[in-house]
Amino acid sequence: MTDKHAKDGKKKSSGKIALMIGLGAAGMLVIGAGGVYALVATGVIGGSHAQEERQRGPQLVLKGQEDPYMPKPKEGEHDPAMDVEGEGGDEYRTVYFTFSEPFTSNLKDSDALIQTSVACSTRRDGRVLIWLQKHELAIRSKLLQILADTPEDDVYTIEGKEHLQKRMTSVINDVLTQKEGFGGVDAVYFRSFIIQ
């Protein structure tokens, strides 16, 4: 009987080994298939390399191209969709946002006051305009800080005004990036500029 138990033991252990090898092979197939699926799903293998990677955030809008995000004008307001674009110059359309009220602030280390009306431009889609309006209060607060931190001597020269415009553009984009994850403002413009 001892020989029979030894033969049965060998059969059982060789059956266990075969079962473990079979399960290991099946596991490797599942892992390999999952890895291939992940590579295909992420675009590492397969798919067309000619496809452009989709950009994040508001997109540049070509002249004459429809902008699905452009806010609809209120009654009596100008409709930017009705603008006729020139054939030359910049290939992208430019739209403007005007802040609802002028800015008034003291200048740094001075008794002088600045009062200015400000607008900004973007070549990106209408989401930037929507975000400018949505976050106007936060942007106004930051722009007032910039104005209060501007020395009086800077506002009398072209270079000083250009530097102020760049600082204002930067802070607007900072607020939009913080709030929405993307800036998109190209430049700031002074509609009026008074020092008293």
C-alpha cells in the first residue's frame, strides 16, 4: 500500500504543478492583454500619428471661423459675428472686452490719482469673454492693486504705460488661470487715461 500512496502523491503533486502552470499562463495572458489595451487606449500604439493632440482650453479662432462659445449680444449691443474681417494682417480674429466701470486709484508714494477705462483683447474663443465677465470683480481688485503699486513717474511716459499694460495683462491672465485653468488675454488697452 505504501507504493500506491507514493504513486497517488506523485500524481497529485504533478496535477498541482500542471494546474499552477495553467493558471500562471492564463494570468500572463490577462495581464498582457490589459497592457496592450492600455497602450492602444492611450494612443501609444495603433491609431493615426497624424491626429493632432487636442489642445487644452480656449482655442485660437481663425478669421471667418464660427465660434461656438461666442456670447450672444444683448438687445441693442454690437454683434461681433456681424464683423467683416479683412483679408490681410493677423490670421486670427480679435475680439474685445471692455470693463464695465473705470478704475480710480492713488499712485504709489504720491498724492496723484489715476482714472482709466480699460479694455482687453483675445484671439481665443468666446470662453475667454465669458470668463472675463464672470470674474470681473476679482480681476478689478487685482488691477486696482497694480495701479496702486505704480509710481507716478511711470504713468507719464509711453514706456511706463506700456509696462503697466503688460503688468495688467499678466494679472488678468493669472486670475483667469486660477479660476478657470486658462488665461487667454492677449493685451490690455486704455480707453481713457487721466492723472490728477
